[in-house]
Amino acid sequence: MTKQIDFAQNPDKKAKRIYWIITGITMALIILPSYFAPREYLIQAVKNLQFPDYFTLELDILKIAGAIVILIPAIPTMFKEWAYVGFGILLLSASLAHGMVDGFAKGVAPLVPFALLAISYYYFRKLNYEK
């Protein structure tokens, strides 16, 4: 028989559950397109934005490093704060760049993981600083 969790008595469990679900989805939305989108499409997108060829490799490495920092609980919160800032800048820059070059619809796409990142950050702050 499984034990039911009463979220009314323990709101921290609910906040932790929401944090980990939203954070996992957010990291997947940020990282996975680099590996599952057709490589030719990614190369062409980088050329359309007039970034150098090495930019995709740089982004891939930094996305993985940021996700590791956010997802590993033992890493100090200061580093997690910086990772959140880095992902925020990345997603807002991507939205602006794609919006200017590829049109409004492509510019809106990075705002979806950005919104989830903001929710993740809200719960991160709630769990780490509101005590």
C-alpha cells in the first residue's frame, strides 16, 4: 500500500516536486534540440544568423555545463544562479536573433523554454532562500 503525500501539511514537498519536473522539462527543451534536430538544419540556421561555424559547438558545451550545474544538487547555489542567468541570456538572445532574421514565429519559439526557466527559477528561489 502506498502512502499518500498530504501537500497541505508539507508545501515544501509540492514545491520540490514542481521544481524538479519543470526544471527537467526546461533542460530537455534547451539541450535536446541540439542533438535531435537534423544537423544540416542547425548549420543552416547558424549561417542564416551569421554566427561563426564553431558557435554551435560552443553553445552545446555551455548548455551541457549549465544543465549539469542546475541539475546536480551538491553544486552551490551561487553557481546555479549564474547558470540561470546564462540560460536566460541565451534564450532571450535566441528569440531576438531568430525574430529579426527568421520572422516573428521563429522568434517566439525560444520564449517557451524561457517561460519554463522563469518558473524553475521561481521555485529554485522559493526552496533555497525563503527559510
